[in-house]
Amino acid sequence: MNAVASTYTKSIGHTSSASRRSQAARPSGPAKSEDTLIARLRRGDEEAFDELVNQQHGALIRMAMGYVADREVAEEVVQDTWMTVIQSLDRFEGRSSLRTWICGILIHKAKDRGVREKRHTTFSAFESYDDDNEEAVDPSRFQQTGEWAGHWAFPPQPWDDQTPEKIMASQQAVNAMQRAIEALPATLKDVLILRDVEGVEAKEVCEMLKITETNLYVRLHRARERVRAAVETYLSGC
């Protein structure tokens, strides 16, 4: 991060005036803490920048890995993201949280790099998976006729004696989950990584991806169901 930090120190001068222009009353609590961090960043406080990087860098790498071919490319995308953050601090208006703003920059850059790396065949693939008519759960898993029509024919695999600890202890199961996540359409992968891997709040995810809360939960349910099915397949073969 030395190159980015150096650029930060050199380029922050033009953002300090923006900090002086923004003197509106600030709320208390976490929002005030973030406002303090932003003010420090705009003053060119290198420790504030280091603090921000320590908080967000790992998560940004994991998010970038959802779009690009390998760790090295992900590192490049994140470095590019930090450079954009530095150069754009004076234009950050606080309409969303700082993390939401940074993640939005990362997602845009990672998608663009993924297209150029031919990881995804067309940019339209990022936006095309909005068919709300698709069944969230495979209909073949339900009884189709008779008294029990609509009830489970093949219920979800019970995990009561397969605790998360036991599952995660199996590298094969981990690999199955990773492959299932990797195979998800980008719009499903987005929400799964942000919500279940990074723990980003639903409202923030909606702001990042420019989707409604309803759409978020539909996508998240579909993503989880696909990953669950992959894990079930693995468990049934154990």
C-alpha cells in the first residue's frame, strides 16, 4: 500500500478545501465517528488512511475475487479502487456510508476488469438475471399431485448432525461451496458475498447495487438455495 499511501499524501491537498466547505451539523454515535474519520482523511492524515485500509482492504479483496481470475488481479483492482477513493474524497457527499461508497467503486471496477479479462462473456450478463418468474426453489422438490401436493418431496438435507464445524472441517465441502458461489450469476453472487460473506447490512447492499430490498431478498434466497443444493449433493455422497 506504500504507493497508494504516497499518492494519498501528495494528492490530498486539493480535497482539504472541500472539508472546510462541509461544516453542517453532524449526528452522534457511529455516524459521528465516520464523519471524524472522513475529516481526518480530507486533512491528509496518513494514520486515518491506514486505519481505513486496515478496516476495508481484506473485504475488498474478497469482493474483487468474485469477479476476476486470481488474487493478483484482485489486488490490482483494489489498488485502483483506493486510488479512486483518494482522488474522489472531495466529491464524497455522505449520502451513503463511506464503506458503501468505497464498495460501490470496487464493484464497478471489478466488473469492468472481469469483462476485460473475459471472465464474464458480456457486460449484459451482470444485469440480465432479474427474471422474477424463475422459481426460487426447484419445483421438482415438491409433491406435484395428490393430498400432499405442494409439500416437500425432497426436503432440504438436515444438518442437525452435520454441524457447521464438521462441514467446514471438510475441505471437500468448502470446495463445493466455493464452486457453487463461483458458478452463480454475477447478480446473485453480488448479494451473497456482500450479505453472507462480508456481513454488509441489507440497506447498504441495496444502495451499492441500486436494487430494491425485495429484489435483494429474492436474489439472496436464490443464491443461498443454489449453494445449499451444492452442499447437499456433497453431503449425500459422504
